[in-house]
Amino acid sequence: MDDFLDARLARQMREAAVSAVAATRRKAIPGYKRAGAISAYAIARHAPQLAALYRSPVLIDALSRLADVPLLPCPRWDAHAVALYVYTQPGDRVGFHYDRSWYRGARYTALIGLQNDSTSELVCRVHRGARHRAEKELRVATDPGTLVFFQGDKCYHAVSPLGAGETRIVLSLQYVTSTEIGPVARVVSDLKDALTYFGV
């Protein structure tokens, strides 16, 4: 959805994101990803406006209607609940993947573009593995105010490489249909976030 946030609100959210950029943790996994990320904990400290947007009842209701299922914010211990992805170095990218839900219900992702001075795009391969539908590729430039909303374990997606002198900042909001999670699944989720996104 283009212009999900109006220009004024998109500008305010971008300014909030920029104020948190110093908290960026960069991670690289050879052959798969290289990018910066800012966790929910850092956002709560440095950009509380983004944390407030994440828990906005109006936003949650709107996304629940899009999903056609009641959505809940993730528990406050979840570092991935609300995050910023920061792409600033040439070649920053993320390979194709699903967003595996470690919760007992489904997990939905809302990506909101905050800054996009780049040629980098979100790339989605829709209907991958479907028997009666041809796979097709969608490419989305996450311009400021743009919303991309999907169920992460059903949408095979990637981020194409950043070019020289480019910058891309995206706000990621995670919502679930159940906040229940087993103890082993929580440990795995925390380890994945620490190793591949936010550090310890």
C-alpha cells in the first residue's frame, strides 16, 4: 500500500528512526545477508515514537482487518517485535527466506518504508510451491510511508543488494495470533536474533 503513512507522519517516523541509528548492530552471514538492525529494546530507549506506533490500537485493528484474524503485539521480551533494518553499505542485502514463527500461532510482518534513497527492493516470490498457481515475482521499492504486509512463513522474500552511496531504512512490525511460545522455541528464537540480528 503506497502512502499508508501520510507524508507528515512518515517524516516524523523517519526522524525517530535516524535518532536511533547509533544503536545499529551490523551482522553478516556469508552468502546470505549483510545489514544493520536495531532491536525493540534499543527502539524503546532511542525512538519511543516507533514503539508507540507498534502498539497503536488503531494500527493493530487495521492490520487485523487486512489479515482477517485478530492480531496481537509480541511480548515485550521479543527483541524482534519492532525493529529497524538499516542498509547503508554497498552490497547490503538479505537472501531469500521465510519468517519462521516460533510462536504457537501465525506471525505477520508489516514493513513500513522510512527512508529509501536506493535501488534496493523487497523481492517476493508469490505462490512458491503452489500446485495450481504459477509462481511470480513481485518487486517493491519501500519508499517512505509504503506498507508491505504479509504472513512471514508463507511469503518467500529477500532484499536486493544496496548500491554505492545508497541508504535504505525500513521499520519492521511483528504481530502474532497467539503469544504462547514453548521454552525451547523461545531459546531458539532468542539465539537466532542474537546471532543474526541484534547481538547479545
